Amino acid sequence: MPPTAHEDPQPNLTDAQREAFRQNESDFAELEKQTLSVREAASTRLRDADWDPGGNSGNSPCFLCWCADYLGDGGLCEREFCRHQLTRHG
Ligand SMILES: [Zn+2]
Ligand SMILES: [Zn+2]
């Protein structure tokens, strides 16, 4: 049985390592915020251009092309004309 994350022994972190983890956490939180605002802006831009990016339909339409729903589970959309990342889909 592989150990679960819960069972991982806590290493003795140096102050520098703790600080690095702390800063990473705050940087990733910032990235998350930026991603959200970029996605919101992308969605608004499409609506302004009379293109309905969906959202409430349960689909995950692409922000970068006319793909109406993300296809596949590999991180890249499997539609021939799309091939954009899941994160580029709504
Ligand atoms: Zn797609
Ligand atoms: Zn696409």
C-alpha cells in the first residue's frame, strides 16, 4: 500500500523552506484570481461580439475558437479544429 498524503511524515522544514511554501501559496492564490478575471473578461468580450460562450448550459465552450464544448480528458481538447487547453474552455 502506498502511503497516503495523510500519512506522510512532516519533514523538519527550515524557516526559508516554510517561507518559500508560504510565498508560493500566495502567488498561486494571485494566479487563481488573475485566471478568474481573464476568463470573465474573455466571456464578456465574446458576449460583446454577439457570441454566446454558454456557461449555464453545462457545456464548456472554448474561449479561443468556436468549439462549443470541451472534448476529452487529456488537458487538450480533442476536436480537430480546437486543440485548446481545458483551461481555455469555459
Ligand atoms: Zn475545444
Ligand atoms: Zn478551441
